[in-house]
Amino acid sequence: MSTAVLNEAFILNESDIEKILSTPSKKLPETKALHDVTLSQEERIKNAKSILASRRCR
């Protein structure tokens, strides 16, 4: 479960750190899924308001 993982401590040694840092980065393909990474602050707020409005009980 993810909640159990949150309470565990992970210790990295120098070789683990070097392995992580030397791993080449990957370019993720563009998707049509809506996410707020590329949105401006105003667009994020507008999107969040619309999501919250759609979840309210009527």
C-alpha cells in the first residue's frame, strides 16, 4: 500500500546516487490528456474552479 511506503525511510549510498544521476533523461511524448503543467497560473485557477464546481452536489 502506498501509505505504508510513506512511513519507510530510504537510504542512498554514493554509488546509488551516481547511478541515478548518470541515468539519461527521457523525453515524454505529448498526450491529449489535460494537465496543468503547461498552463499559466490564471488557466490553472480557472481549471481548478471548473473541476470543483463540477464535483459539488446539486
